Amino acid sequence: MSPLGRLAVALRNGRRHVGLSYAELAERTRFHSPGTLQRAASGTTLPKLETAQAFARACGLDADEITRMWIAAYRGTKGGGHKSETPAPQPGRIKDFPGLCRALEELRQVNGAPSFQILQNRARAAGAELSRSTAYRICAGQQPPASLGCLEAFLIACEVPPRERTVWAEAWVRARKHDAQARQDTDASLNVKDVEAVIAGNTRGEVTQKTAQRLLRRAGLGARERYRRFETPWTVECLQCAATFRIRLSDVVLGRAACPDCPRLNDHVREAWAELLANRTGTLSRQQVRALRAVTVLQARQQGAQLDVPVFVADRRTGAVLRSPAWHPALEACLRRHVRRPFHLDVIIVYDYDTVPTPRNGQRQRRLAKAAGLVDGPLETPRSEDEPPSADPTAPAAPVPVVAQRDTVPTTPRSAVHPSQDSELPWASNSGP
């Protein structure tokens, strides 16, 4: 049986229990005709809440129970015969003004569907101001409550207890914030259209496929699908780390889009380098550990399956130790545990000293590298020839900071070459196994 049928059966059973006709029942209720009471108990239409409550009191029924049955019948009929395409949300789940208006109209229906004139009279009797035209526009969804005072007047007119009005006030505040944010988004969308028209430079004011790809490559990204529109999500690939994600071209132009994986790559490389310096497995010799602690890891780069890890070496003795790729497998093993993406390791040794032997300790070159932005923190000073080795060469050391600029290569006024070569080259590359 439907909720409306259960309500009608309860009313008919109550009338039969007291043995009254509809005329006698109308005399008890005073303000309802026998035809109105008969229709209320017929189950064909949903009566007003006031009618159902008066019927229950005249028959000696529990008015609260009849009220609960009427609310269930109202919800079952979706507004007493007035179907709504979008159901009204509960006050605690209201997010915008349209939802608030639907919930207020349902509140009016649940409280007996009083006329808008009655709402106006109830509000004025309580000292609040609510015109019947304003109440109609709120219930019709044409105008939300303009203020908390207007909302309070509507709740008073619907006889909502004071303790239950707080949740409605919170819903109004949320709806107002949502409306303000929507207006900001609309203004930003208009500005984006102006930017697109300037970039396009054509009569249509739309960016072409060729222009979009050029802007994407300038930002270090590559297209994975055909360009559609300026504000449509676009699947792209980072040219540095080969990560795939979706962005809008408008965000790329306005500088609001960046690869989410590139910063993580350097964090993972820094964690792997710290594990390498700890040498917990003992695969590195004491000399290799000292040499690795004296260098600086520059910004790593992964393009496809190729992972380049540049290592800055500022003195000849450290370069002589690290020139051999014997320590590359240990670094690769550490990277495998931190970098989840498949890769082929390529260690790039970046030198910064001359082929002419000079009594230098590399401090000047490290200062030049730091001033050029190659390092963002102090470097560990390599040990001299006469200094005894550390008592615990396997003790973990602080991770070497990774620089922010990858494209800058250290240079000197004269030459920066590999000690074993005669020509002047800025760096030499050693590939891992």
C-alpha cells in the first residue's frame, strides 16, 4: 500500500471508530466542509496537512502520527501531485540557491502548503517582514532569500522552531559562497576568451592546431591527441619525464599548468642518492664514498625511458675516482627502489677544472657554481691528501641538494675538460650497465 493509501485508511478507520458521519465530523472541525473531509479520506488526492490534523483531532487519533503519515504521503507523491524533476535536498546538503529554493518550497508543502497570503500574515504577526510576492518567487525558484532576515521570516511563516533554523542559515551561507564563486568563474572565463582572441590573431578569435602545439612545446609538453578548444581538457605528455596528464591550453598560456611528476622525480633521485651515500650494503669502497660525498647532484631529467643524472665534480681527485663506472650499479639499484617508472640510467659527469695542474682545492669552482645557480646549498669539502680517512666511512650523510636549474652547465673562463682528453669539452658522459 502506498503512503497516501495508508493515510486514507487511518482516517477512515478513525471515523468509523467514533461512528460519526462526515457532516457531524465537519461540525467538530468547524472550518472544514463534509466534502473536504470525505476527499481527505478517499485516498485519491493528498489533503492539506491542516485538514488531516483536524480530521485526526475530531476522531481522537494521534495528531503526531497522522502528521508523520501525511509527510510520508507527500514525499511519495512528490509535492502533493506537483512533480519536480530535481528532488529537493536536505538542509544539511544544500550547496546553491536553486537547491535552497526547492527545499524551502518542500518545507512549505510539508507544513500544510499555506497560501502566500498566510505566510505574509504569519511573518508580520511575529514582527518579521515577508511579502506574499517575495514568498511566491522564493517557492517558484525565481529569487532566493536576499538576506538571512528574509530567510528567517520565511522559516517563521512556515512555523519552523528556532532550534531548527540554524541548519537553514548555514545552508544559506553555503549557497551565497557558491554563488560568489560562480560569478568569479564567469568573469575569469570572459578574461580567458579575451586572451584566446589575442593569441589567435585571426578573425575567428580561436587558436589553431598549429599555434596550440607551438605553445605546448614552449611549455615543455607534447600533444598526445588532437587539439579541440582553448578551454577543453587536452591529453599531453611532459617532454622531460614522459608523464601523461590532462590540462587546458588556457592554463598553459596563463602559467597555471605544470607537470606533476617532474618535482617528484628529483625528490626520488635525492632519496636514492642519500641511500647510496649511506652504503648500507657495503658495495662501495671507502674511497668511492668519500668521492661521492664531495660532489653535487644536479637536476635529473627523464625523457621516455632515458634517465639522466648529472653529477657536478669540482676537483681532479674526485673526478679520477668517479670516472670509473664501477659505482653506477649501486646508484641504479637505489634508483630502482625509488623511481617507479622504467628507465635506462645515464650518469653524466660534469667537470669544472683545467687540464693544467695547479695547486687548487676546488673551493673557487664550487663558489662559482653556487653563484651560477647550479647548487642551492653548501657542498661538502673533499678531504686533502694528508687528512686521514674517517673512522666510519659508511656512516650516513645528509642528502645532497638537487638544483633547480637543469639546463645550465658550469663553465670556466679557460676550459673544463676531462683530465684524460686533450680537447676542451664542457662535460663527459658515462653510461651505466
